[in-house]
Amino acid sequence: MPRIDKKIQQIGTATSIIVALAIVLLGYFFVGDIAELDNYFFVGLVILTAPLAVVHYIDSSWRKAIDARLPDLFKSIVQAQQVGMTLPQALEEATKRDYGPLTTELKKMTVQMSWGYSFEEALSGFGKRVGTVLMQRLLPLIIEASLSGGSVEKVFDPMGKFIQTNNMLEKERKNQTRPYIIIIYVALFVFLFTIVLLFKTFFATIGGESLISTPSTSSTDMQRIFLHMTLIQSFFGGLAAGKMGEGSTYAGLKHGLVMVVVSFIAIKMFM
């Protein structure tokens, strides 16, 4: 997955918000049927959520790939220094291997060092470009070890093991929380089945009138109420799934998008 620059993310977010608001306002001012207005709100919600979900997925995949290859990089640096290479030479040798998205960042780092940047300056630039939480934690330790004049390879070796352990624990955590994400999806389908059954049983029209009706509530009104309830359940349930599964609310946007689309289609088809 390629990296998406922050400016592109900001432009995409702003564009999505503007387009979504334009669609909602278009429906509000030019559509007389209030039931039809829900369709415009749905389209606006999808347009707002879909780009954010895609951008976050691509960016998070890039960051995960960076963190996953850091142990291999640190191990190769330690091995190179053990045979007598300096740290710049070890980094330059590492650029000849495939570390996924790390390779491009390492090449930028070695080019900066060849231009006269110190190792600490090049490493700081590397940390800012990568920007992962794990790298931000390790960066000060590596810089301090380099400035203190100690054996940097003695720092890289335990850090590589720490990152490997951290990645294993993160993978185990995701495996343990995956059943809870499935439960959220199952709960949505049960909710959909229940409200469709309720609607068809008590509010379905027979001869133009519903079985249960009040002077202020028609079957169309109940259908809209059920639709709103389902969309709210779907969107916020998706955000909760992302928070539990990946520790980020933004990661739940993809779940929320899928659940909202499925819910809208189910309501329109069966109610």
C-alpha cells in the first residue's frame, strides 16, 4: 500500500464534507417528499464516510507494513556492524534489500547522510516521515545512544526484539477481539430481522391501512423511524467495532460504511 500524504488526506476530507453537504442541501431545498429526503442523507453519509475509510485503510496498512519490517531492519544493521561496517554503511547496505515501504524511506535517509546530514538529523527526518507510534517511541532512544558515543548495535538488537514481541502481542490482541466484531455484525442482522418482522406484522398496510395506526403515525412514518434507528445502530456499531478491533475509531469507518449500506438496502427491500 502506498503512503498518502497528510495534505492529500486533508484535501480529500474537506472535499468529502463539501460534496456530502451539497447533496444534503440539494435534497432539502429541491425535494418535497420528506421520505425521499432520507435517500439524499444516505448518499451524503456514504460520500462522507467512504473516502475517509479508504484513505485511513491505505495509510494504516502502510504504517503497519513499516512496523512489521522494523525488526528485520534492526537485525540486519546489527549484523552489518558486527562485521565492521559503520552505521551509515550498514544503512546503505540495508537499502539493497527489500523491506517493503521501509526501503524507500531508508534510501531517502542515506541520501541525506551523503549530503552532509548527521545520522541524528537524518533519523529525525525518517521518524517524522514515518510517523508511527512505535517509531516515535524508539526514535529518542536511538538518537540518545548515538549521541552518547556507545555501541549503537547494542541498542538496535534489544529494540528489534521488543518490536517483534510488540507486533506479536498486537496480532494476538486482534485475534482475541475478532469474535466481538463478529458479534456486532450478528447483532445488526438480528436487529434488522426483528424490526422487519415487527413492521410486517403490526404496521404493514392491508387495504391501504396499517393494522396498528394512530392519528399522527402512519406506516410510512414508522418505516422512516425504523430506517433512522437502523442507520444510527449501524454507523456507531461500526465505530465501536473499529475501536475494539484495531484501537482506533477511524478504523471503524469501514465497518460503519459496510453496515450502513447493508442496512439501507435491507430496509428498502424488505420494508
